[in-house]
Amino acid sequence: MNRVHRIVFNRRLGRFQVADENARRRGKTRGNTDGRIGRVAGGSLLAASLLLAGTAHGANLPSGGEIVHGSGTISTPGAQHLRVAQASDKLIANWDSFDIGEGHRVSFDQPGSASVALNRVLGSDASRIMGQLDANGQVFLVNPNGVLFGPNARVDTAGLVASTLDIRDEDFLNGHYRFQADADGNAAEVLNQGTITAHDGGAVALLGGRVSNEGVIQAQLGSVALAAGDAMTLDFAGDGLLSVEIDQPALDALVENRQLIQADGGRVLLTASAADSLLNNVVNQQGIVRARSLETRNGQIVLEGGDSGRVQIAGSLDAGSDTGSGGGIQVSGEHIALSGATLDVSGATGGGSIEIGGGYRGGGDLPHARSATVDATSTLSADATHHGDGGSIVVWS
């Protein structure tokens, strides 16, 4: 007989787990049930739960939606489609749950690409996005229990923020995008295994206590940020690119990329700050990050492990250019290790810059690393491939 399972967040362990349907939920309670749930062993953050997708708890469409600020309507044009028609530039909707099953769709029709809809989940289950989410504007999804984008998830918006840290209504409405964990701390996890695409110049930000990409994230001429901490502030600079300032570290914070993040002509930021990072990596880059330069816009890749964090790089960081000059790669943290890594800022008309653990002769604003190691299987390139001058490569500790 099939058993029904739920996905819950173990606050003590700082990760998702599969639990029996009868297990107590986190919800908006004052109790702590962490010790009642056994740990799922090994592997991907949610591999076990995804194997149970056929029997896992979760609806196929969001439920209990109520617009609490701004104007708009929520409708279901069909059994597999929920539509939010937003009439104001900013909208806040509270939901009992926000799930999208395979073969199902949630769409946001908004006044323009700068319009933003904040969707806050008040229920006790993680959001499972297994189907299609699309919008002509920007969508914020806030769920303190966790956010999962499954292997078949397809997200296409002008901008996306998926966060397990909450934001106050007043801050959102005033354009002050400060996100913070609840009073108990130890923010839940965000995992992407699907395909998330922002329109040209848009941004994708995944925020939580632990953030992992095992899928594809794309934002040409825009920004992609994966950030782990208990409190952080998002800022859209004058050039439209996104920056993230972590205001409060999280216990066992971790940001990792195992597949592909691409923001050609834009910026990719992986940043984490852990309250206790003596033994574990806080930034783990195993996949491919591309921010290749496009015409006059150089790509930027930034990995930040905080003052006491460990940064491990074993994949590819590519901020090169086929037609212009290379872009920039910056890596900071207390301990930085490159093993089998490829970092490339080569450009047709000139090389870019690579800074690991500090700037030239220790100058500049990049924090100094206590240790920075590059093994013999790693390659760092800042060549001028056609004409012009080569760029600069600095490894400092």
C-alpha cells in the first residue's frame, strides 16, 4: 500500500527531509519538533523527496490566495491553470500553499516588466514547483518552509526572487528589499533542479539558509544571485545589476552550484555567510558559471565566503569574450581552494581580471584570504586571443 509522505524542514539539521504524513508540521507554532524527525542520509538535498513525488504531499495549484495589498484578481481559467491578473504596480498576496504540479501552470499578467507581485505562504509546507510559472513582470515567492523547483519546472519571468526569508510588507512597498529569517533563525532551504529564465536584463535571486542549484538558471544582461544567510538586503544598482549584502549569518550556511548558471553581459553572485564555518565549505562551486562579455558589457562573476568562510571551486568560471575584452572574476573568503577548476577571462581584444583572495599586492577592496591554494589541475587564463594586452591574475593570501 502506498504511504503518503510530506516534505518538512528540520530546523536543527538545517535541511529538508521526508516525513510521514502524520508527522507534526513546523507551521506557525511555538513548539520545536526537530528531534522527532529522522535524518535522510546522503546525496542531493531533496533526492529522496523527489523520488517520492508520486506520493508526496502537495497540491497541483496554489490554494487559499488572498490579495492583501494592491489590486488584481485570482482565477482558474482551467483545471490546470491559475491566473493572477495584477492591476497595480505592486501587489501582495498571501497563500495557504503555493505548489505547481507537473503539467500545471501559474501565470501572472502584470502592468509591465517593472511590476512586482509578492506571494507569501502562510501554511506549513514547502512550495514544490514542478510545473510552469510565467510572468511578464517580477514574482517574489516567500515560503519559510522551503522552496523546491523540480526537474521539470519551467520558470519564465521578468524577474524572480524565491526566498525562505520573509520581507515586511512596508519594506517591500517602499522598495527596501530586506529579507530576514523568523525569530527562531536557521532559515530553510531553496533548491533548483529545473530551468529558471529571466527576461533580458532581469534578475534571479534564490535566498535562504542553504541554497543549491542543480538545474539551469539564465539571465542574459541581468543578474543571478544565490545567497545564504539569516538576513540580507537586495539592491539593484544604477546599472540594473543586482547586489546582495548579507546582514546576518546563518548556522551551516551553504551556497552550491552543481549545474549551469549563465548571465552573459551581466553578473553572477554566489555569496554565503555562516555563523560556524570552521569545518565546512560555505560556497561550493562544482558546476559551470558563465558571464561572458557581450559587446560593451563585461560579465562579472563574484564568489563570496565571508570573513570566516571556506570557498571550494572545482568547476568552470567563464567571464571571457569572443569579440571584446574579458570580464572579471573575484573570489573572497578566509580559505579558498581551487581543485580541477577552470577560470577564464580571456578576450579577443584584451584579457580581463581574476582576483582570488585579494587584489594586486594586497591592494583594492577585496578582503584578504588567510589561505588560497590552486592545485596543478586548475587553469587560470586572462589572454588577449586576437590583439591587445593580456589581463591580470592575482592569487593572494
